[in-house]
Amino acid sequence: MSTDHTMPPTESPKPEMDEGTAEALEAVAEARRRLAEVPASLVVANHAMGLFELAAIHLSAEPVRLSDAQLAIDALGMLVDGLGDRLGEHHDTLVAALGNIRMVFVQRSSAPTPSE
């Protein structure tokens, strides 16, 4: 006679999916299929430009948010400098964008504050 008193494993019931959930899952699957067709360099370049935009938003805020802008600029720099020519045709544009946003950062960080 066995002394094992454990219960056999049971499958947990799967919740029923409503029509909205099924449609949402299909939409996500379709988006993934479309994204898989796009060259990775284009997707990375788009994300890099998002970092550029984020830095610009923080640099144009009143008061300016230098530490937030610097983080976005540093992240953009890591992508552009780190990936280099692997960014393909987008590399030169991103190098120029990085140079421009760095210049704006220097200008904004050296500008007198209203209390000065």
C-alpha cells in the first residue's frame, strides 16, 4: 500500500474569452505580424526619435527639467553611438539629431534662471 497522500495534479479551468478579448488578442497578433515585416533598424530609429522628442519636451518645459532631458539624451546617445552603422540609412539622421539636442541641452543648462 502506498503512503503517498498527495492529490493528483488537476488542470485549472480556463476562463471563457469574451468576443472583445478574442478581438483584442487577434489585433495584438496582427500588430506583431506587421512589426515582424519591418526592418529592425527602422523600429530602433523610431524609438530613438522618441527619445529625442522626450528630451525636447523636458528642455522646453517651464521650468526646464534638465535631469530628465539628460537621461533621454544619454539614452539616445547610447543607441546612436553604440549601434553606429548598424542603424543603416537612419544613422546620419540620428547623429545629427543627437548633436542638435545636445546643443540645445547645453544652451538651456547655461541659460540664466528667472531668479538670477
